Amino acid sequence: MHSVEMIECAIDLAKRLGYEIRQDWLGGANGGGCELRGTKWLFLDLSLSPEERLEQLADALADDPRVADAHVPTELRTYFNRRSEPH
């Protein structure tokens, strides 16, 4: 699975978990996750490479315990697990 496909799967996962997604050209400014008025948001910076956007998504979803119980394609789950391993 390519990075763009993994981004689409991660966005789908985030939406299923109740996140609102905003994709904008942020010029390298910090995107990522936050909570505003009880709603979880993910801001993806379209000026970043697909790999960097996938990292933004993985970082934002890493602290959400619901991800462990969610249906996640094997390649995306493997990517998430690899990122959480100590280096």
C-alpha cells in the first residue's frame, strides 16, 4: 500500500472515530490533532509530502485508545506499530 492509500485509510479511520478533518495548505506550519469545544480535529498540511502527512495522522491518532479496537488495514496497523516502537 502506498503512502497516499495509507493516508486515505487513516483519514477514514479518523472519521469513523469521530474526528473532523481539515486539509489545507498550511505552508509547513504545525498541523496535527487538537480538540475544540469537545470535537476532535485533525489538520493536515497539504504543503507536506504524503509521507509527512501520514506521520501527522499517525501522531494524532497514536494517543487515541480506540484505535486499538478499530478495524485498521494490516499495512496501516503495521505502520502505526512501527512508529510506536522505541528507537
